[in-house]
Amino acid sequence: MTKKRVLTTSLLALVAIAVGCTAWIVKAQSYAFTEQRVDIPVTNALADGGSTPDAHTGGSLHAVLTVPKSGGGKRPLVVLVHGDGAANASRDDAYQAVREAFADAGYATLSWDKAGVNGAPGDWLAQSLADRGAEVGAALDWAHTRPEIDADNMGAWGVSQAGWVLPAIADRRDDLRFLVIVGGAVNWLRQGEFNLSAELRADGASDETRRAAFDRRTRNVAMFERGATYDEYVASGVDAEPMSRARYGFVMRNFRADATGDLDRIAVPTLLLLGTADRNVDVVETERVYRDHVPPNLLTVRTFDGASHSLTRDDIEYRPDDLGVFFRAVFAPRSIFAPGYLDALTSFAVDQKTPRA
């Protein structure tokens, strides 16, 4: 075979591989729903449930509504609620498989860019957890106006920090028919202490490093408790790299959060999903408190071995720079989640449907 023919054959093989990979990626990244950008007003939302107009949601939610490709008619709805941090509506596509799991059960989903993210108005760091609840309330109100939504069948899924948001709003909304809580904590301060300990352990920190880290934490909490100003916090030198002024304000508004009282008032079916490899939340405490405070006939708990805080596999969550993890996320994005997690969402959602008259 001539050099020219060898080169031509090699090039054709590379083209075939590229075409095959592209087709695989397109298929892997295709989901069983359609997406639509929508704008949701929140000017009438009340942050505390009834007395003070909410000033921190930015006036509107820049949201994405997904609708299953199969079937038709009015769709039940699941509102997706973010955890901590800046997040766009899809959490950089991390929600796509979750949206699809609910679409497989026949549900539409609704999620939004956090205030100040992706061009949305407002600033999420200026919010309280009650403000976050006001956004959920505004989303549910908006859903009642949509002809494609079955407002008699609406629930909410939330991860991490949403564990403080959703139980509180569920107590005030009789149109929220079920909750799904992923990696929810109970008490803000205890959660922070657990997270610090878990991260130090994962890093193999020495006893001296651990003592210094917990000393800094104790001093920080003391400043929160006495209401220290940001300038006082910076001047204290407790953190070599201080929080930003905005982050400090966010923590000061929310560090007393504790879900226990709200769990006592949950009156809807609730699915609690936990991962044994969660470094953010003490899942043993979370399960115990939920079982102590949510009626057993309303609570379902599923724990996934080797799953992280967001129910991804721990061998993926904690190796973000691994090339194999990158290829898995591109070629098989659903496989990054703990086995059985997505099926659990679909199954639970199907069970919560109320037949239309």
C-alpha cells in the first residue's frame, strides 16, 4: 500500500471515529424533555410569609420550564431548588438527568437562575433563606396561571441548602403536595462543623492543623453570635483569607438556620435521599432528626452507598480533574449519579400523582 493510500485510509478512519463520537455525545446529551425560558414576577412575594414585601429576589425569576416530550395535556410540576453558591437554572447542566427522571414520570420541571447569576436581577448573597422560600412561592403562584401545568399536582425537589428552604415553605403552601430533599442538613452550625471535620479528614490533616482549624471556627462563630461587623471580622485576622463582605452578610443572615421546627409541621409525603460519602452533611444526624420529627407514614428515606452530597458517585465527585471523569460526564452523563438515584426520583414522583377528575 502506498504512503498516500495509508494516509487517506488513516484520515478516513479518524473521520469515522470523530463522527461516531459526535453521534454518541449528541445521543448521550439528549434528554426526554423540551426547554422554554420564562420570566416569573416576584414583586408580590412575601419573604416572611405575610408581612414584609421581599426586597432581595430582584423582582423576577429568570427561569427554565421543561416539559416531557412524550404524552400531552396538563403536566404535573416539580420545582427544583438550588443549594448554596451561584447557580444558573440547570446548575451547569447538572440538573439535566434530574429533569429527565421527573419527565419519565410525566412531570414538567421549573428552575431558575439565582438572583444575580446569568443576568438575573438581584443578588443571592443578599438573600435570607426566607427570601429563597419567597421565590419558591412565586414560582408556584406563576404555575397556577399556566395552561400546561396541572396545579393540583405540584411538588418540589431541593438539594443541600434547600433542606432549610422547602420544609418552611411547605408549611405555608397547601398546593405543594410532596417534597424531595437531597443531602439536606438540619442545623447550619452543626453542618459547618461536620463539613470542616470531614474535609480535614479527607485531606489527612495533622492534629495540629485540625486544632488550629477548629480554633478559627470557634472564633468565627463567636463573632457571628455577637453580631460583629464585617470590618471587625476582617480586623480580627481570624481568617487568613477573609470571606467577602457579601458572603459574610449572607452567613450572618442565615447561620441560625435549623430545620427541626419546620420538620414538625411537614404534612406531605417526603422523600429524603442521602449519600454515605457526603462530606458536607452528617447524614446520620439528618436521618435521625427527620425520623424523629416527620410522621413515619409521610417519610421515605433512601441512603445510597458511596454517594456524595449531591448523590453523584464519590469516585467522581472527589476527582473533578480526572480525565476519565470528564469523559464519563460527556459520554455517559447519567452514570455520574449513584445507581438507583434517578429511578428513585421517577418512582416516587409517579406515586405522588393525583388522578385528574
